[in-house]
Amino acid sequence: MKLSNEILSPEQSSSRVIDNISYCLEYGCDLGWLLDPRDRSVLVLRSQQQPKLFLGSDCLPVLHEIYLELTVEQVLSWLKMGKK
């Protein structure tokens, strides 16, 4: 099982990043996350399923082999989002 993660930066187009994740799903990934630090959200994509938006204390889906509970807040807190 494979996971594709993308973090949306201010200069990126969300549609371009979603296209990258979709490509990965088409060629073997099982799960894709698009982290949006500005929106404080994670868009989860899976092959043959509609995308789903997760916020705040929502638990994120992980790969079946990984026994881990992660919330959107936890994952986004790991990012360094300070001002330069």
C-alpha cells in the first residue's frame, strides 16, 4: 500500500496538486492527502471514491497496515508555518 502526500504552498495551484495526487492514485497509490495550511484542512483522495475534506479534530484515514490515529490538527501542527 502506498500513500501520496502533498502540502499546498501559497504559490501553488490546488488543481495542479490534486492532479499530481490523482496521477499517483491511478498508478498504484491507495491514499492521497492534500494538506492546506492556510485553510487548516486535509483533502483526502482515494481511488474510485469522492474526495473528502477533513478539519480540526477529524481523524484522518491512514493505510491499513498502519495502526495510528492522527487528526488534522496534529498533522498540521508539525508544519513550520512561521513568518519569515
